[in-house]
Amino acid sequence: MKVWLYYVGKPRDAHANAMAGEYVKRAGRFTQCEMAEIHPARSRWWEKHASGRKVLLDPAGKAFSSPQFASLFERSGMEGKDVIFVIGGADGLPEAWRRHADLLLSLSPLTLPHELARVLLAEQIYRALATLRGHPYPR
């Protein structure tokens, strides 16, 4: 299983970018984990990951607890599927991308800056993988 975290928009806040990068790096201890910027007009990320589990972040999506989020990785690992997350920019995600999603996920009912959402998602990815490996981080 590989984990991909795609985001729309240039990372403008160096501190938020460093925090997200640190959690992606930590998650990389458990499985290959990559984070990259994508451009709505040029990206066809769903074609690159046709067999993966595609999760789009959306305020109207389903809210998970941390244990429920970890079970997403557990199922994906057992099925041999990569997990692909996509975070929108200031204007959200293109409507046409929704049909490619296996899951719409909400991190919070609050409106979050997309850079902060990326940090929160990266941390939860690390937490989920650490939980599944019995690492003490998620205590």
C-alpha cells in the first residue's frame, strides 16, 4: 500500500508546509507516502491511481474518528490498494472530480484553511499508520 496526498494550490505558508512534510516523512517509516501539488486544469490523478482508494476532502463528506480513519488503511492494506487523498484549494475541488471519489471525507465541520487541512490530514495519516503498527505515538 502507498499513500498519496495531493493538494491544489501553492503552499504559501512555510510553517504549515513544513509541518505537513514532517508528518508525511514520519508516515514514510510505515509505508511509502508522498505529497504533491496538483493543478485542476492539468491533473488527471484518478487515471494514475485507477485501482486505488480515492478519498476527496469535502466539508459535506463523512466524518471519521481516528480509529475509523485507521480502519480505512487497514482495509486498503488487506485489499492491496493504494490510498489517494485530494485536498482542494481556496475554491475547493472541481465538481467533476467527485465522480472519481470512493469516499468524501470531512476533517471538521469548521471551515479550515486548505494548508491547515493538509497538516491535519498528514498528521491523521501518520497517526493511523502508527496505530496499525502498534507504535506508541497514538496513545
